[in-house]
Amino acid sequence: WTMADSGAALTWWNKTTTSVIGSGTHQENSGAMIYTGSTERRYQVQANGSYATVFWGAEDANVKSYFMGKSGSVGMMKNTWNGSVIVYVDGVSLGTFNLYSEQTPVRQTVNFSLAWSGLHTFKVIGASAWAGGNFDCLIVA
């Protein structure tokens, strides 16, 4: 499947979007980022662009999006109010990451490399009920 194959909206995780992001740094407040659960944008000096969006409030609280590329990084911030999150690319878990830290703010980066360049998905979800995350940016190469 390529972008040229369809002019229609994409359906993914029960959401419909036409936003697909390409190479570059995409901030947490990009219109292409889809949040589930409660969110709050907070000033954090170490964050890319000085802000990060915290999501929480449900077992499935998350942030997700589509991207075109072959590799990238998910940027998150550690703080005293965060729990653990699971990072997924194309539905495959890259692992569980503890975003709690007594020393704040501390940046957490998860790098990934894929076998092929094309349309992919990413998702960061709270690892347990009421756990939340602190999403900063998605960098796509």
C-alpha cells in the first residue's frame, strides 16, 4: 500500500485520518497526533519545543499517528507524575519504558529502524490502568 494507491482517508485504531507525517521533527501538538484519554500540554524546558503533552485517565490512554519513513525516534519526558508506557511501531512492541523520575525533567528517547520505507504507525500507551505518559515528539527519517 502506498499513498498513491488511495485518495481516501486511512482507518487505523478505529480513527479516520488523512494526516500522514513525513521526514522531520513532529511536535506533540501536531494535528497528526491522535490522543485518547485526558491530555494536558505542559511547559518543560528540556522538551523539544519546550512543551510536552501528558496523557492519562484511562486504561487505553495513548498517542498515535501515521508516518512515512524507515527510521526514527519517539521523544518522551520523565517526570514525577508519570508511569510506564509501551511504545509500538506497526503494532509491534518496542518495549515498556518507565517515565517516572525523581530528577526532572529527564528526556527518554526510543529509537527504531524498520526493514522498509513506507507507511507505518506508531503508538505510545499507558502500561497499566490509569498510567500516563509524557509525549514530546516523533522524529522521522
